[in-house]
Amino acid sequence: MAKYFKFFEIAYLIIAVVFIVEAILRWNSEPNKAYIFLAFGLLAIFMYFFRKKYRKRFEKHEKKE
């Protein structure tokens, strides 16, 4: 089960990179959309760290049982 959690962590990082690159590409032409992409990129990075912490807590709890 932890393998699936790790896969989704990596997926959040990939999504964050895509959103941040898209924000950089749109920065000069459409600044409002660039801010939205940047916000989603930061949210994806936050979700990566949140999921990582949750996965480690889950693995630690599994080892105790």
C-alpha cells in the first residue's frame, strides 16, 4: 500500500513542476493566469510534503502492529 502512496507523492511533484513552468511561460502575456498556475504549483508542493508526512506516519503505525 505504501508503494501507491509514494507514487502519488511523485505525481504531486510532477504536477507542481508542470504548473510552475506554465506560470513562467505565461508570466509576461497573461499575468493573472500565471498567478493562478503559480498558486496551484505551490499547493501541489504543499500536498507533496503533506502526503509524505502522512505516508511515513502510516508506515510507522503499520510497523507497531
